Amino acid sequence: MTNLSRDSLAALQLPSPNRGPYPDLSHAEHPRVLLADQDDDTRRLVSGRLRRDGCLVLEILDGRQLLAAVTAELARHRRGFLPVDLIIASEWLPGPTGLEVLEAVRDSRWPVPFIVLTRSATPGMRRKARRLGASATFERPPDLDRLMNAVALLVSP
């Protein structure tokens, strides 16, 4: 299992934990979202809608990049800075999978909302994602209206 630690932070050559993947958004009015999906079409579709609806989005291509971004955001959170508001990740990312990153996030006790995108949202997969701490699951490509409703509920104060 992947551990979020100082060693992983150094090994992945991350940006400064004080900054994270975004500029300083401590007073940002827009939800900040990490979006990880290896499929360009799905990632562009979802990121376009998130941006159109007012979110700041960092697009990520694989599990290693997602783990790096999550590690940096967790370090920001622990230092009292505002981290991202939401993580959306594909179940089957190359490198650590979205589910492995989800498990690492929950093991760190960081309560950030986490949406899992899956090829097939079977009841067994939904149960597994829920057991690992997913806030919601959506089959790819997701129904964008339903996804944005979930995003709005998860990032509202």
C-alpha cells in the first residue's frame, strides 16, 4: 500500500508543500479539484464542465502524479493552509490506482471528498469504493449533470 509520508514527498520531487500544485488560493472563492484520469476524452470532458461551473482544476494523468499532488496537498493541510476541496480519480489509473490513492488518503485521516470514476459501476465495485471511503462513484463517461450535482453537494460549506 502507498504511504503518504515525508519520504514519498521527497522521492517524488514535489513542489513546495507550502504551495501545492496551485498558486496560493487560501482565499479562493472557487472549489479546487484534483482530476485524475488516464483517458484524455473523459478528463477533458469532466475538466471542461468543472471549469465552466467555476472550479479550478488540476488535471492529472496517472496515479504517481496523483499521489504526488495528494501528498503536497496533505502537507498544506497539516500546515494550516487550505488544501484542495475535492479529488476525482479513475479507478484504474496507471501507477497507484485511484482506489489505492483513495485508501492512502483515508489512512492519512484527511477527510477530503473523493469521487471515483469507474469503467463499470457494479454493486461490488461501489461497495469496495464506499468501504475505502469514496464519497461517490460514477461510471465513465459520467453524466455531467449528476456529477456536478455531487460536486456541488460535496464542496458546499
